[in-house]
Amino acid sequence: MKKIKELAIVGGTHGNEFSGVYLYKKWQEHAELVKRTSFVTETVFANPKAFHENKRYIDCDLNRQFTAKKLANHTLANYEQSRAKALNHQLGPKGSSRTDFIIDLHNTTSNMGPTLILLQSDDFNKKLGAYVLQKMPEAVVVFEDQKSVADHYFLCSIAEQGVIIEIGPQPQSVVRQDVLDQMDDMTQHVLDFVELSNLEQLPELPAQYEAYYWVESIKLPESKTGERIGMVHKNVQDNDFKALNKGDPIFTLFDGSVITYQGDETVYPHFINEAAYYDNNLAMSLGKKRIVIL
Amino acid sequence: MKKIKELAIVGGTHGNEFSGVYLYKKWQEHAELVKRTSFVTETVFANPKAFHENKRYIDCDLNRQFTAKKLANHTLANYEQSRAKALNHQLGPKGSSRTDFIIDLHNTTSNMGPTLILLQSDDFNKKLGAYVLQKMPEAVVVFEDQKSVADHYFLCSIAEQGVIIEIGPQPQSVVRQDVLDQMDDMTQHVLDFVELSNLEQLPELPAQYEAYYWVESIKLPESKTGERIGMVHKNVQDNDFKALNKGDPIFTLFDGSVITYQGDETVYPHFINEAAYYDNNLAMSLGKKRIVIL
């Protein structure tokens, strides 16, 4: 497998997701905690202004600004659009990036537990997922396979390899010790994997494991004028990565009536009732469970 | 007991506490749900602008603006200071209020469950607490005894009798069905109590019950320059209304060290790690458990 020489850990891409910000501060003071022998680690505070204003973002979502097209468009000049260009200059540039691997740290209000999100199912990522699950059996691996990294808008797509560590439930603008500890642990496992992979000392990994593949995001029930008229059904709330079958309740309208799921295949909801997705009236993501074979 | 003739239910005092806002919308469409025979009910949307901007408040916390002194000071003219005067005119005026009873609906990110907060331990409130616990055994009653209603800054202090219905855990800017249902249920029980009290048809109530009395709010660990240097200990997180004794862990500093509670008396934390209290670096409130005798 390819060698990673430069690695960046990014916290505070969303200003009100506090775990990454407080880990960034800790690692700024104790750089030895994220150091390994075979690569250089740097730590980055992506959106300090949003953190200081205690918001997800100032002008627009920073983690949607990293397509090749947006990065090249100099008329996109608000705060996050400018931060995206600055971060691309600092860590990239995307397409021929100085940084080989980016770990981007996020929190969710959803009950997803410690989740590793991988943007492509290549050999490196499949092994990384297996390693993290081996060390942290309570973790979940989600693949959000991207057809084209150039078209991708996530910060971690600056580098050739990028992962998101996504841990919840944690309300926005709060730091929970359990969530902070899980994020610290998962980050350490990812750093160890890169080190062992570089040194060709990976342990024996399971031949296969279960993971989830993102399929689609679905919206909350809306009126014709786009107003929310319902909410996630209480049976679905907090049941991230639990099976949802045809006929199961999925939404409750504010008038009390219940909407059931009508897809033919079993799906696995996640990002259920994530606060930040209300902007776009998104209710949850749906995934499929698949066996990953190494 | 005194008769209640006019009652107001207020939602959206904090714009990102969604349960009250969606119940307000429901009751606007179905006024019959909050109607009773012996009093008039009106529903009020306290801070629509903050809701539309998806924030707790625009300029300052609305639920801190209702002291007699602030209401009389016309130089206090920002959005919430103006809303406070408008609401005082609409429902009050405080001191000789047209409205006899205000129910103010709130959410917390803390794991407090359905909580009824009472501002004085008079006969009416003590019976109200007993009635709500009889109908809803999972509820908790908290007394925040106020020496002077004139000096009190809560919206519900406009009327002679006011209560807060405070339900969590719910992240800011999210609507959870379980929390919405609990808020609806508790509000109905309070309305029923007022009706039965007015009609002198209250059922037999238990002679005594357990409740919590607010003692103090305590701060997160801070550096000399006021920066947060620690968080709520994981043993305390989510354990609202559970006993905390001398020597129990209460905070974990970001350097890993643990701070223990040093008070001599057993206390009962609540509003543990409430997101909105980070503005002032508040970690939690501490209460004492007492037997309320009717």
C-alpha cells in the first residue's frame, strides 16, 4: 500500500462541534500524543471564527466548499469560501496535495456512536475500517463512495486519502467526556493504522466485516410551501444503524398521523434527526448493510 | 385557593427550543385542545425572530428581562428588551397582571426528563406539583423559590402564578417526538389542575412527595483568564437528579485530572452540561431533595 508521509488532523470544521476543537487544543500543547515515527502530523483549526461565535458556520457550511470548481472560483469570497481556499493552500492543493491523509473531526446530535466515514472503498480504506473495528468493536464504519474526488465538497477530499471521524450523540455547543474520549481513541487507532501500514507491520485483520454504505438522504415531511409538518417517529429516533423495513413508522406528522417507510429493501437510517440538517429539512440518511471483504 | 380566570401558554421564549414552538403552532390550529370551562386560555409565541434565525436569542436572553426595574427602563431597547416590554403589555403588566397564570415552555439539552419548575412554594404550587406527579410519575418537581417576584427576571413572573415546563434531553434546534409528547402531556395536566382547582373538584392528593430545591449554579473549571479548562465528569453526565456526595468526581480537566465535589451535604445536580449555559461557563445547578408536605 502507498506510504503516508504527511498527515493532518483537522478540528473545528464546524464551529459548534466541540470535541475536535478541544482535542486540537490538547494536541497543540502535547504534540507528542499524535506523533508517530513514519510520518509528520500537523493539527489544524479549520473554522476558528465560527467556534468563537458558537455557530456551525459564519456564512455557509465550510465542509461543502472543497469541489475543484468552487476552489477555483475566486468570486466565491465569503468567510468559509475564503477559509476553504486558505486551507487548500495550506494543506493541498487538491489534485496534487502536499498532505497525503486528512482526518477531519466531527460531532453529530444523532445517536451514531463512534463512526468512521470513508469516502472510497479502496484497499487502504477497507483495511483501515477492519483495523478500527478490531481495536474498537463498538465503532461503526460507513462508506460514502464518491465517484470523483474532484467533485467532492468535503474538506478531507483535499488529500488523496481522507476520513471523517463522526461521533454522537452530542448536542451542538457542548463537550461530553464520553464523546471526547471516543474521538481521541478512534483518532489514535487511525494514526496507529497509518504507522503500521507505512512500516508494513499491520496485524492480521479479519477477512470480512459488516459496514454501511450511504444510499440517500431523505427529507422531513413538508407542506406545499416547504414548512415542516412532521418529525422523525419516536421508534426511529436514536435507532441509528438499526434496520428499517417496509411498513415501519418513519415520521409522525404534527397532526398525529403516522407515515410508514415504503421502500422494498431494508435500510439502515443514520444521522437521524441531526440538528444541523434542519436547514435543508433533512430527516436522516439511509444506508445499506454490506459485507466488506478484504 | 384563588381562582384563575386568564391563563397564557407561552412557547418559543428561546428560539432554538423547538417543542414549545411546535405545540404553539398545533394549539393555534386546534385551540380546543387547551380550552377548559372555567378560564380563558391564550397561546403566545414569545420570540419568533429568534426561532426564524434558529438561535436562542437575537440580542440577549429574553427570559432574563422581566424584573420590574428592567421593564421600567426605556433605554433598554434591543430586540429582546423590547419583546419583554411588549409581552408585559400584552399579558401583564407585572404587579397587576391581567393574566393570572403563565405556563412557559422550555427545552434543555440536559437529561432532566419532564420537569415542572415552580417559583414559589405556596399552597397552590405545592398542590400543583402533587397533582402532576400523581398523573405523571416520571416527572420531577423543582422549586426555585424567589424572595421577590418583582425582582424576578423570568417571563412567567409577569403573572402572579407562573410555571416553567422544562423537558430534555433535546439538542437545540431539534424536535424529538418523545419530548414533544411529554411537554404536551404535562401542559394538559397543568391545565386540568387549574380547571379542577377553580371548580373545587381536585382529587385527593398524596399527603407528601419528594421535590428538589435549587441551591446554586456552579461553573465549569476555568483558567485565570476565564478559558474553559475542563468538562463535566462522565459519571455526572446525564445523571440529573442523582445524588452527588463529597469526594465524588464532578469535573475532568482537559489534561486528564479529576476534580471531586467538596461540599459536605449531598446535592442533586440538574441542568447538567446544558448547552445554553456555556455562555456563562455554567456547568450545572445543584439542588437539595426535600419532602413537600401538603
